[in-house]
Amino acid sequence: MASTITSRRKQLGNELRHARNAARMTQQAVADVLGCTQGKVNKIESGAVGVKLGDVRAMLDAFGIVGDEAETLMNLARAAAGQRGHWSGYRSVVPHWFRTFTDLEPAAAEILTWHGERIPGPLQSEHYMLKQFTEAGATDVTSLVRNRLDRKAVFDQQQPPYYRFILSEAALRRAPGGHSPGVMLDQVEHLLELEKRARVYLHVLPFEARLASVPNDFTIMRFPDRTRDFVYIEHSAGGLYLDDVKDFQLFVDSWDRLRGAALEHQDTRQFFKELAEHYRVQLAKDSAAKG
């Protein structure tokens, strides 16, 4: 049966166990640091019980974990504890099941993501975001946009993850709310600018690609440290995290098939340019019809 991470608490316990093993410490040694029993440490690592932020900090110090890696794990601990501090204000609009993803996104070494019907959040232009949230009937559009813009900071890190996107042609032609050449022109021009960035790779899967079928959207995250690689799948009721080795490899194989059928870099750029011109023509026609 697939191993699924169903809570941030379990994810945190998993990371702490990997960190302890890497530090060559026993659960009893950690218990001595925390002043508790070995059984409680075992429950913390299994995700059966919560853990105080002070205890997490003490464990990280004992494991010799500092800097960005320590801050990433502390962010995960805050999310697992359900604290409002890290997710207060406009960030509180982020669904609880997506917070582990956004906490770990900046720490990844490589992110491989496939989207069949929509532009993923980090690639969305502000115009596209506004249209999408408005059409969805969102009540706090400003907070949603601010949070999504925050995620783009991952591209500006000193050493950002290698972020590789495959987008179906359908995602580039289906505008939020239907026919909207102005929104889609802005979006495609935004993609042309984004693909100039270091470590951002965009590939289009055209309608004529030779594939028997395409899978639902998924994202593969790989990490440079002890954090376990996983696949994230979003659905209408929440998000699912899979880290079972066999399941993980199935998604890697699926990604490889999609990548093999998708356009190369230069062809993708040309596709964007031609699509942008198509939307310019549509926009001009719409304006002429209104005039």
C-alpha cells in the first residue's frame, strides 16, 4: 500500500528521524536532551504526538543543524503545531493542506511539475491570478494574490531549486472564466520573461504530442539533504503527499514520458511567441467589434 503523508506532524517527525540518524544519535540520547522518555521521542518521530518549538530547536542544535535547513524545519514545526504566527495575516488564506508544500518549496534541490489544464501558481501573471480568483468567487482576492506573489520569491533565492515545468497546450488556451485574450496575452508574455531566469525550465506539451494519455497534475520534490523526496498531488478536497519509493518512481517515469514528448526549450519559446501573436490578433478583433 502507498505510504502517504497525511499531516505536517508526520512530515516533521520523518525529518527529525532522518536528522537524528544522520547525527548518529539514539532516541534515548534525544530523550536525555529533552528530559523526556525514549517512548515520547518515538511518538514524536512517528507523528503520533505534537512537539514544542523549543524542543524542536533543542533537537536541531543537538543534531548540528543550522542556517537555512534549520529554519525550514522550524517553519515546518510551526505549521505542524498549528501556530498562527507563521500563517497569520494574508498568509492565513493558504489552505492547511498546502502549507507543508510552501514551507518545503524553497528548500528543494529540484522540482518537477506537470499541469494539464491550468497555469501553476509560481508561473501565473498577476492579471491571470486576479481573473482566476475573481471568477472563483474568492472573498479575499488581495490576500490570495499577495500570497501567490510571495511564492515567486523562490526564483530569487541565492541558490533556487531547479524548477522544471511541463505545461499542456490546453493550460495556455483555457483562460479563467472563458474567452479572455487580454489575460492570456499577459500570461504568455509573463512566461517569456520567466523562462529567461536561471534554473527555470519551461516546456510545452502540444496537442499533437504522441502520448496514449496524460496523467493528472503532480509535482515531484527532491531535496539535497535528509528530507525525504515526495510527490504532491492536489485534488478538490485537499492535497496528498506520497513518499513511498515505488510510487515515487512511478511518477518519475511518468514525468520522463511527458518530458520526452514535450517541446524543447527553443521550440517552447517559439510556441509562446506565436501564441502571444495569436492573442494580440484576437484582442484587436475584440476591440474592433466593440468599436
